[in-house]
Amino acid sequence: MIQVEGLSKIYRVAEKQPGLAGTLRHFVRRRTRDVTAVQDVSFRIEPGEMVGFLGANGAGKTTTLKMLCGLIHPSAGEVHVAGHRPQRRQAEFLRRITLVMGQKQQLLWDLPPMDSLRVNAAVYGIPDGVAQRRINELADLLELGEELTRPVRKLSLGQRMKAELLAALLHEPEVLFLDEPTLGLDVNAQARVRQFLAQYNRRTGATVLLTSHYMADITALCPRVLLIHQGRLFHDGPLEVLADQLAPEREVRLELESPVEADALAGLGRLEQLEGCDVRLLVPRDQLTAVVAQLLDRFPVRDLDVTDPPIEELIGGLFRQGRV
Amino acid sequence: MGRYWRTLRRFWGTAVAVQLEYQANVLIELLAVAMSLSGSLFLLSLFYGPDQTLGGWSWAQALMVQGLYTVFDGMATTWLRPNLGAIVTHVREGTLDFVLLKPIDSQFWLSLRTLSPAGLPEIGLGLGLLAWGSHQAGVVLTLSSLLTVLVMLLAGGLILYSLWFLIAATSIWFVKTWNATEVLRALLASGRYPLNAYPPALRLLFTLVLPVAFLTTVPAQVLLGEAAAPMLLAGLGLAVLFFAAARAFWLFALRFYTSASS
Amino acid sequence: MRVFGLNRRIIRVLLGSQYAHMLEYRAEIALWALSGVLPFIMLSVWSGSDARSGLGLDGSALDRYFLSAFLVRQFSVVWVVYAFEEDALLGRLSPYLLQPLHPLWRYVAAHLGEQLTRLPFAALIAAVFFAVQPQAFWVPSLGGFLLAWLATWMAFAIAFLFQSLIAALCFWSEKASALERLQFIPFLFLSGLLAPLTAFPPAVRAVAQWTPFPYLIDFPARVLAGQPVDLLAGFGAQLAWIVLLLPLVLLLWRAGVRRYSAMGA
Ligand SMILES: Nc1ncnc2c1ncn2[C@@H]1O[C@H](COP(=O)(O)OP(=O)(O)O)[C@@H](O)[C@H]1O
Ligand SMILES: [Mg+2]
């Protein structure tokens, strides 16, 4: 469905000193600098796959997605999506894809989502009856009801994102590009969006390429992961392999009723921090359940919390350790 | 084609719905239009005393020009400002991406996406003033002169749109173009008066460089039976030329956007 | 020592930072200066018209009047309402209100910084004007220039206070800024920007004298152009408008701030 071969993008940015003199100098002699955002990336994605696109901030995820949907032209390399070359942006191609951006919205701010949906139906040439049926189905899946008839500015962030998804999927695209669709949502809303994407993929067999900051998005949805760092592709494969590599340990935070000695925690993972009643442990994934059970058994636990370290930290750690 | 037509109806349907959200604005707009038009007429009257003309144009004839100007001003309020003004916002907030991903012409979308009914009364008043002025000036309407005026109005609208769109399209490079539009508006104000009221150098400027003459003076001359065929053809030719330029410039700007922008 | 909450240091810092800020927007400000060409368009219509003889501005006097009108307008443009609305929208207003300095001073400094940025562009436009119309060139006497400067600043003060009044009303209603649009229309036609006041029929002129508008453009422009004017009456009227508006603005502003903090917005 998606074939990418040697894809690169070099942004040419103007270098301009601040101030009037700088502007004039820039006008006379343009000085530019090249920023390599994506470098020699190749991969294939088969129809119906759900692929996670991971990388730190500025790694080149958004740039790659934009090249895949034809918004920007590659500096080098070949892209084919659904049998088309995206940068030509033919109507035929645009009808088969969609792009959802977590930090931008297409719905009209002052109007209910329904109005924007009707506009989209006309733009994509979907007959009204068909459009209405799809809206009903999708709204069902997304658990949207009267929200669709309330002005967008009066919706919560989570409701707005769900409506955005509806607007982006109305024309039943076969390829979904999602750029941080869960950005800024609370945990519940994140879970809802995730669950919806999984359902949508199962029902329609659509191909999904998803970037996210939250490891949980990727773990929940994508059996296969692409990891990009400084514009280069570093990993392409099953999530488990990467997860073990990236986060072989999980962090357990404890709040105890009474202080403990460090010795007492020996053998229960690596001790990160011990301050009176507050304890932080790093526990290997495979021992997690056992360790937690022991902890609860042995100590007067007031609160216990297991987290994945943030993705930025993991990837940063990975590169510091020189493992890729 | 049918898809574009259906899309247009949806566009304007939602636009009207947005306006209804803000009813008070409509009243304010009406008041502003009424005040503005009385001010313009007052100002125009200052040029006229007994036996006085403005560049050889009688009071009634000058009213026709004023009426045409009001029509175009209303057109700017109804159509150009809300649509072309939004291009800057699209570029700044990155929502132009959504427009470019729609299977529909992006210039069509950006130029006709919305409509502000608040400017419609102004168009009505302008047409009224034009009719009244024509009547006073003793214009005999014939089917052919009416048709020609209609064509000239369309050509004028196209010229105005193209100029405005050209400026708005530069927002792909310079994000703030609002002030450039203000310069255009200030210069267009020269269309309030017949071309002959200006010194020769300015007449040339307003005919060839910034063709304001074709918006107001020439259509009025058509009604008065004074415009010659070459003038009409020139107006049409310019309209086509300006529109082609706007279209070409947009395609160029898009190429730039897609090869560089974020 | 502080006068109206200001001392030398505050003034220096405020003006310096606002000027630097405005310099960043010089391209926009240049265009904005250029969009003030309306007086020149009106000049070219007036010069060739039959009605010109009734203006009492013969020969180069008309050119000088409209150039002066352009310059006075350039240095009395006010945009407090818009700055205020934006600050309120972006939530910058609350921190300003907490500072021991009246927020209006900040806007005054911003306007002065903007005027300074605009100065070279306005001068350039004037130079182009003289290149096209060399016979209109004149150098006002030092006394005349200083008086015109004073009159322009008084005009700026009136316009600023008037708009601050509208801005203060924004504490009560979002629609208040539409008032600015509405008052701009009589300003445009009655201030002398498009036609010298001598062009008006006597009855209209008599009414206009009782509005602040003629003192915003016509009066300072005439002083600058070296026209014979009743200085005492002109400055008297300007002062009267300032004396009338200032307490109103301060009172309304204080009430507005109280309402704003009461609503906890
Ligand atoms: N329009 C642009 N002009 C210049 N550089 C850009 C532009 N857009 C992105 N970049 C640079 O390209 C790199 C990749 O950015 P991006 O694709 O947005 O990363 P991600 O989405 O993974 O956070 C960054 O270094 C960024 O600064
Ligand atoms: Mg990104």
C-alpha cells in the first residue's frame, strides 16, 4: 500500500541576522543553510497494517507523513501510496487518504461539526444519504451524539478530536495518516481514540500509519514500529523487540506507610530513589508482576504506580547507550 | 462540475449559519453602511454648486460612479475580505494543509469558502444609487446596454478579486499581508470619483497599472452611451489577464509552499 | 519622584522597549504609512475641481494643506482598542493590571514607539510628494513648526483618550469595539482629512465645530501649513476636549477594572 524508497527531505532555511542591517544584508546576499529532516528512509507497508511511527521531537516524523500525503515534495527518493505518487495530489489519490493532525483542526470553530461534515460530503462528492449513514455509524463508534450539533468552540478537547476524526474519515479513506492524534488528551480520551482506531482498522481493513509521543498509543495499536532518529530509520519491526530494547525496565513508584531501609528492598529491581516513605524502583518487564506481588505482600503500601518512562527519555537513553 | 456547485451551496449555507450566530454584528454593519454612504454623498456634494461639474461629470452622473463604487465595496465586504483575509490565517495556523488535501481546487476553496451577508445591503444600496443616478442623468436603458454593464460589473469584480488574491497569495512568503491589503483598499478609494476628475498622470495609472477606471468609470460611461467598444474590450482583456496572473501566481506559490514550507 | 506613577527611569525603559518592539514590525508600519495616502487622492480631485475656489486655499496652499493633513494623521493614528482587545484575548491584561503602573501608559509608550518607527517612512512619502510637486515645498518657521507639533500631539491625546474610553467599555461588552468602527466614519468625513472644513456649508461647519473631529486634523494641519488660524480658539478647544475626556476615561477605566476583577475573568 505504501512504498518508500530512499526518501530524503532537506529544508533550505534562510539565515538572517536580526535587525534592519541584517534584513538588508539578507536582501543583497541570501545566505541559506540546509537542514536535513529526513535521510534515506525506505520501508513498505502492506494493506491493512497498523504501523507506529516513533521518534523524539524533531526526528522527522511530521515531515515524512507530509511527504507521504503529498503536502511537501521529497528532495530525493520515491514514494508510492495506493498506487499514486503523492506529490501530484490527484483528486483520485486524495479521495483514498486522510491526514489527522493533533495540533491542527479543520472543523469550523463557530459552527457545529455537522456543518463541516456536510461541506466535506459535498467536497468528496458523497451523496447525502450515504454521508448520513456513515456519520451515524462513525458517531456510534466514537460515542458522539448531540455534540455534533453543538458549536465546535463549546466542545472539550477530547470531543473535538473525535469530531475531527469523524470529519477525516467521512470519505472512507483506505490510508490513514495520523500525526499525534492523542496530543493533549486526558488518559480516558486517549484510550477512546485508540480503541476507535483499532475498531476502524478491523472493520474497514484500512492501512494506518500513526505517530505519537505516548508509548501507550503505540503499544495498544501497532504490532509493527518504525523508529526514526535525526531523520534516519533505525528500527523497523515488531514492537516487542523494540520495547525490550527501549524499555527493558518499568518504573515502580511506591508510597509506604513507614520508612524502610534500602537493604529490605534488595532483589526487587534496581533502586532509583529512596526518601523516607517514597521509593522508586526499576523492574525488568518479565519480573514486574512477581515484584509487585512481593512488594504488596511485604510492605505496608499506601500507593503504588507503574509507569513507562516517557518515550523521549527512552529513545534518548537508547542513543546514549549506543545500542542502535 | 456538479460537485463544485453542490460544494458552493454548502459553503454558503454554512457561512450564513455562522453569521446568524452573531446577529448584533449585522445591525452594526447596517448602521456603518448607512453612515458611510451618507458621508460619501455629503463629500461628493461638496464638489457641486450651481453650474459646477467634476471633471465634466454632472451630479447625477457622478452619483452613478459613486453607486458603482458602493457596489464593489459591498462586494469586498461580502466576498473578498472574509475569504481572502482567511488565507493568512490558514498559512499561519497551518490549516492550509487541510485545504490542499481536499480533492477540490484549492483556489476555488479559498476564494469562495464563505460569504458575509452583512455586505449585501451595501450592494443593494449601491445598485439603487446607480439606478437613481442613471434615471436623473436621463439614461435610456436598452437591453444591450444593460447586458454590457452586467458584463463590465463581472469584469470589474474579476479585476478586483485578482488584485486582492495576488496580494493575499504572498502570505505564503510574508505571513502578515493585512497591511498590504489596506494599501490596496486606500488606492481603490480613488474609484469613488470619475476618472476625469484626476490629473492626466493619475488617469493613466488608474487605467493601466491599477485599473480602477474599469470598475466604476467605464461601466458608468457604458450606461451613458459614451464608452467605445475598444474600452470595453480592454476592460474584458484586463480582467482575463489579471485573473490568469492570479491563477499562475497561486500555482507558483503552491509549488514554493510544497517544496519548502512546514 | 513619581508623577502619575511615572519617573524618568520608567519612561526611559518603556519607550526604549516599545521602540525596539515596533522596529520589529517596520515592514508592516511602512505599509500602514502608505495606506494613509487618501489625502493625496483627495488633493488631486480637489485641485482640478470647480469647487476649489470656495476653499480659500489658493495656489500651493491646497497642496500644503493636504500634505499637512497626511502628516498630522500619520502622527495621531490611535489603535488602543485593538491592542487592548488582543491583550485581553491572549490573557496579557491580568498581569498588566497587577503592576504598579497604569496600563494605559504602556499603550501610550507603544504609540510613541510606533510613531518614531513611522517617522522615516512618513518623511519619505513627503519627500516623494515634494519631488512631484516642487512648487509646493515650504519650510515652516520654527515657531510655527513647534506650534504644529504641539497641536498634533494634542490631537493624538484627544484621539487616544477617546479610544481609551471605548476600550474601557470593552470591560462591559465585547461589542464595544464596534463603536470604534462607527465613530471612525464621522471622523473621516468631518475631520478635514478628505476636505478642508472651509468646504463645508456653514451649517455643517457650525455643527462640526462642536465635535472633536476638526481638532484632530483640520486645525493642526492648518497650523503646520502656515494658514491663518485662530490659535487661541483651536488650542482652547483641544484643551477643553482633553479636560473633558481625561477624568471620564480614568473613572470608567477604574470601574471597568473593578468589574473585571470581580468577575475573576
Ligand atoms: N518548514 C521547515 N523549514 C525548515 N526546517 C524544518 C521545517 N519543518 C521541519 N523542519 C525541521 O525538520 C526536522 C524534522 O521536523 P519534524 O518532521 O517536524 O519532526 P517531528 O514531527 O518528528 O517532531 C526538525 O529539525 C525541524 O526543525
Ligand atoms: Mg511532529
